[in-house]
Amino acid sequence: MRWLKRIGKWAGICFLALVILGAVYQQIGSALDERFAPPPGEMVAAHGAGPIIVPGSTHSSTVTGASMVMGAAQSEFLAKKIVGFAATVHGSGV
């Protein structure tokens, strides 16, 4: 019975440590998003395709990270498609 209490105690300690670690990780991630990502509704440049509005999102890496994986022509094509999609979603013509 003693070993069962020990296992329960250590399981509780590990669970509590994971909860605290998750909360700290979330706070750091939120602070970095607030510092480096544009706020929702702010205009951002999309690789020369002109400014687009980030609708309700705090992540701008979708467009800017594309050039790291693709070539310049492909990322420009993707940026134009995203601008067109944003225009159709928000009902404004480009």
C-alpha cells in the first residue's frame, strides 16, 4: 500500500509540473505573438503583392514563410492568390 501512495504522489507532482509548464509555454507564446505579429485588421505587405488585411489572425507567417520553402516565383503566385482570396472573403475588389 505504501508504494501505491508513492506512485500517486509522484503522478500528482508530474501532472502539476506539466500544467505549470504548459501555462508558462502559453504565456511566452502569447507574448511573442503580440510582439512580432501584426494585430488583427492591420495591413501587411505580402512579398510585393501589395498590402493585405490580416482578418482576425495574429499569425503573419503564412505568407512570409512561403518563400523559405518555395522559389520566388511560386511565393509571389501564392501571395497573389491569398490577396485575391482575402478580397473575395471581405467583399472588396482588388
